[in-house]
Amino acid sequence: MPAPKPVEPLARPRLPEWLRIRLPTTDGFAHTRALLDELNLHTVCQSAKCPNHWECWSKGTATFMIAGDRCTRACGFCAVTTAKPLALEADEPQRVAEATRRMGLKHVVITAVARDDLADGGAGHFGRTIDAVRELNPGTVIEVLTPDFNDRDSSIDLVLAAEPHIFNHNLETVRRLTPSVRSRATYDRSLSVLSKVKSRRGDSIYTKSGLMLGLGETEVELATALRDLRQAGCDILTLGQYLQPTLQHLPVVEFVSPERFAVYGQQARNLGFMHVASDPMVRSSYHADEVHASLNDGAVGDFSG
């Protein structure tokens, strides 16, 4: 009897026209990659297979990913490697600060893998990195995109003590889909993190969150998630299209049109979000510096340095 033929994985669906990317032809991309290689820094752009990293690197910007490139969680949407993490690198905060200086960043975004192996979840490393960046780049707006730290007050307070301008933690998806999309994280825990940040720092900080669309959420579920974020005090919102990074990750259920993203963005603004970025190509830190331009009016969060 002949051996059975191996089952081939289903091919990813063809991208609609609005999601097709033209690769840049400038030297900026190579320059950014060389700098990151020289300083031995990780970026979420590369580790998470962000579709915008060609554009961002070509413009001389990147989202730094600290605490290594090995995550202790295995979320169904994320391409970052899940493995036993290595020890923290003591000089990484200074290398991030140096990269920020050399790239001339006026707005820097610092994220990290989940480090459930550490007592503080890596919060202290966030704080040291913020301090190092501010010391070398005193006029730079600092945005952090954190894991949930298992909602530990002590860890949240460690990050806040370093006084970032923007605290971002992504809700990622609607309540019903959270168990299948996120590893160990919960919908209510993420809302709690955002609520605690706002209650501790009030109008001295912006809180930010984001959701991926196209995972099978309904419009009613999305509207509920937006209201929940506003009730948690979230100021800034990003909505973008989920794209399957590999065939081993969750499939795309739907490609949401730019017109519907525009409708959802307006719905969010009507709820009172101070800044909304809603488009298929939007990611948490994509064009993050535009928040600075639109909100630096002294009403919330002093961005003057």
C-alpha cells in the first residue's frame, strides 16, 4: 500500500489591493538595519513580521523591543518566538538610548516580550530603559508598549515611576475571542492595567490601546470593546487589520475594507477618544509621532520634555 500523501497546509488568502505594499527603494532601510545590527538591538518590526517595517526603517524609525526576543507566551496572532528567555542585558537601556540619539527620534516607542519568568515581569528593565533614553535624549517623547505584567501593581508602578509620556497596552481583540487569540492574557486584566495607569497618573499621561480586526469579531462586539476601553480611561486608540504572519498562526477571517475602518474610527471619536488611527495598515506604533503633533496642546501629558 503506498504511503499516504502529506497534507499540505492551506494557503493564505490573497491580499486585497489596499493591503499590498510597495517596497521602498531608498538607502534609509539599509542604514537603519546596519545601526540596529551594530548596537545589537531587537525590534518588534522584525520579530513580529510587521508589514510596515520596510516603510518605517526607510524613514529612519523603529520600535525597539527590549528584554530579548524570546517571549514566555504563545499568542495565536504573534510571530515573536516563544522560548525560554535569556538573562537581561544590563547595557541594553544605554544601547536603546544611543540608537534613539543616532536616529534623531523625537518620539520613541519601546516595547518588550512578555517575561513571566521575572518577578517584576521586566518592569524594572522598562524603567531603566526609559531613564537612559531620557538622559541622552531629553526632548524625546517616550512611549512604552507593555505586556500586562499579570496586572501586578508593583510592576505597573515601576514603569510609571520612570514617567513615560504614553503608556500603551493593547487589548488586541474583543472579549469572546480573547482566549483563542491571546496566551494567558485576559480581557479584563488588560482593561485593569489601563485603568490603574490612568487612576495613578491622571492627566499627566496618555493611555493608549489597540485592536486587530478581521479575526471574526462582530460590529456589536467591537463597539462594546471600544466602550470598555473608554470606561478604563483610554485616551488613544489604534485599529488595524490582522494579517496572518505564518500558516501556524490564526487565519484571517475577514479583510476589513478601508471604508469600514473609517466608520469604526469615527465611532471611536464619538465615544471621546482623543486620538484615533483606524486603517487596515495601522499598527500600535505606526506613525506614533503623529499623536504628538495632534495632542501636544498642554491639555494632557506635557510633551515639552
